[in-house]
Amino acid sequence: MPEVLIVGAGPVGIMLGAELTRRGVEAVVLERRTAVGAASRAIGLHAPVLAALEDGGATERILAGAVRVARGECRGLGADGWERLGTVRFDRLSLRFPFVATLPQPATEAALGHGGAPVVRGETVTAIRRDGDRVRVLSSGADGQREWDAAVVVVAGGSAARDLVYRPGAIAVRHYPDRYLMVDAPVPERADAETAVVTLAPGGVLESFPLPGGRRRFVAWDRRDAGEGSGGAGSGSAGAGSTGAGAGWLVGAGAGSLGAESGLLAGAGAGSLAGAGAGSLVGAGAGSLGAESGSLAGAGAGSLAGTAAEDPAERDRRLRRALEERGEADAAASAIGATSFRVRRAVAPRLRRGRVLVVGDAAHEVSPIGGQGLNLGLLDAAGLAPLLTGWLHTGVAPNLDLERWEQRRVRSARIAAGIATLNTALGRPLGPRADAARSAALRVALSAASARVFAHAYAMGFDRGA
């Protein structure tokens, strides 16, 4: 049996497995999908992540195929058409990697997982339970139910995997009214081919990011039913988000020790309850893993709340119209296959309960607008890997270091969530006068005196793991 069992083979789980393997720790990754996902969601890796991955060789593999985005422009509608409001220069920061590396998610996953831990596919984790100084994991797959045993379990399976470790309603989830359309499309040759562009139009934001092979990622605020089913930005809090020690955890609901359970799960199917004693676990509702396990988007796959089924052709028409209206008419004809998503925000106050830890979207979701969610999860894993290595090599849990890691990651998630919330609000539609005022304010904010602060923030310079 492995020393570490990782739930979820998205980028964060794959990266953690590779880092542990590189350090001589036996790890196995469980993944509900039967094959590697082909969809491209998260595309940008920031400077702190590139620095953290360098020793293991992943950075070199990533940069071999990535576009290095050294600058970003903000554009708005002026009296004579679209004009530049300001520029964010990553290449003027004192960083080892003064740029954002962009490439499709499947390529990122391949680079992160090279030589890493084995992935067992087609296994849906349904429950996690303590057993003395070990942790047992129940899963179901084509061959029926299986039981796994490990010294440590790390849940990296996206937002839906949160139910494996937190009680329902324990983590406050804030739903936003905003809805977006997204597509990767080929574009004609252009002077700004390696520049990220954010266009703030009266009809809403349009983000445009370079990708390898003459393609760009477009993300547009979508006017259709944008506020449907929401109480407005910042509304819809689901649960109080308790911060007490162990509050809201399904795993080890006692005082925090790893003592024997008073009740164990016995044949617990997805969503069932069994052995509801003081230290028992509750089976995961539906037994499915979240979007991070399947696909990540811009700032975290878990942020991609599902939307109702709609006509794909109509979705493409709306995106093409947004491109034409917001300064990207040349790309409109090739914008085919758009997807849509809504956003939400959630930050868990605790990431560890004894031998069970949580990273990535299972622990925190932020709006994809700003592109920090995946990076946040990768920095969770980068900081955790050496701590788990020391623990398993010595047999002594580095409790103080793990507590510091947890505090830094929660603080970083809150910072990223705040920045993402600001980005989301800034990109909403405005009337002509309000849009002009927004443009004027951004001209000042992105002046030479303050542009460096913006570059620092968007390069994740405020992350506690940077």
C-alpha cells in the first residue's frame, strides 16, 4: 500500500504525486475519470509556481512549449474607438521568471506528471476514514468497491470532493451573478501576439490571452441570463464557514487526535451514513470528484459552477457578437465551440485534520477572472510535498510546520479571492457615463507610479508561498 494516497488526478494532484515520487515517497493517485481529459481550462502559470517547479524539472518542460507573456494591456472605449488605458509589465519585476507561461491544460498536466506517481483511473472515492495511525479510503469502480490504506491522504479532487472531508454547509460558498463565455480560437497574425489584453467595454469585459500555435483564449462576460438564480454579487452564502478547530470536518470530528474511531463505515455507498460515532466519517454524497479532477479553468475549476443546457450554436453566436462589439472582430469568425460558466467563491478555514489534508479547489475556489486558482492549488502542493516527505521519512509529524503551511495557504487563498472578486466586479457592464469614469480611473491606476503594484498582484506576488 502507498504511503500517500491522493484523491484527484487534476493538475494539483498530479503535481503533488510527482513531487512526492521525486523525493522518494511512494504515492498513488485515484481518479474517477477513465482517461486524461482533453479539455483545456487553466492556461496560465505564474512566476511563483514556475520557481517552485524548477528543481523537479517541470518548469523546463512547461517553458519548452509555452508562450511567455511578459506584459498585459487594459483597453477601453474612447472617443475615437478602442484605446489603451494602461500596461502591466511583468518583465519589469525582479523575478526569476518575469512572465506568465501559457499553454493548454493537457500539456501542463503532462509536464507536471512526468515520472510521477501512478494514477489508478475509473475509481470514485466514496469515503475516507481513520484507523489508528493509518487512513482508509473506500472507492468504487468497474470491479466494484475497493478499500485502500495509507499513512496520509491528500484530497485534491476539486470542489465536489469537498464533501469527503467537510460537513455540508461548513464552508461558506458565495455565488456571483456573473456568467462568462470562453473559447480557444486561431487568430490572424497580430502585433500583440504575446500580450495579454483585457478590454473593459460597456457590455462587459473581454479577456484575451496568447496560446501556442497562433491561438488565443477569449473569455467574455455574457449578457444572457447573467443574474438568473442569484441574489446578486456576493450573495448566496451557504453556511457559516466555521473556523473552530475541526469544525465542519467529517474526518476526525473529535478533539483532533488520531485515536480509534468509535464507529467505522461499513459498506457505505455514495451518500450513505454509517457508524455515526464521534470519530466516524460520512460517505461522500454522490461519490463524484469535482471539476479540478476533471478539468480546471482559469482560476480554478471548482469556480466553474454548472449552467443549464443550451444550444451550442446560440452560445457561439453570443460570443462572436461579444468579440465584434469589444474590439476583437478579426477573431469572431473562428470562435467555435464556446463553453459557458458561472463563478463562486469559497475558502476553507482549515486544510488539515490529522493525517488527512486538503489542497486546491477542494479547499478554495476563486473566480477564474484573474487566473490565479490553479496556481493557488499548485503552491498548496509545492509547500506540502517537503513536509510530507520529512514526516514519512522520519515517522514524526511536523505539526508546527504543517500549521504554518495551513495558515499561509488559507491567507493566500483569501488574498487571491479578494483580487478575483475585484476583477469580477470591474468587468461588469456599465452605462456610457459609468464606463467612461471606469476608464478614466484605470488610466490613473495604471500610471507608472502604481502599475508595478498591479503587476506584482497579478503575478501572485502577494501569495504567502511566493
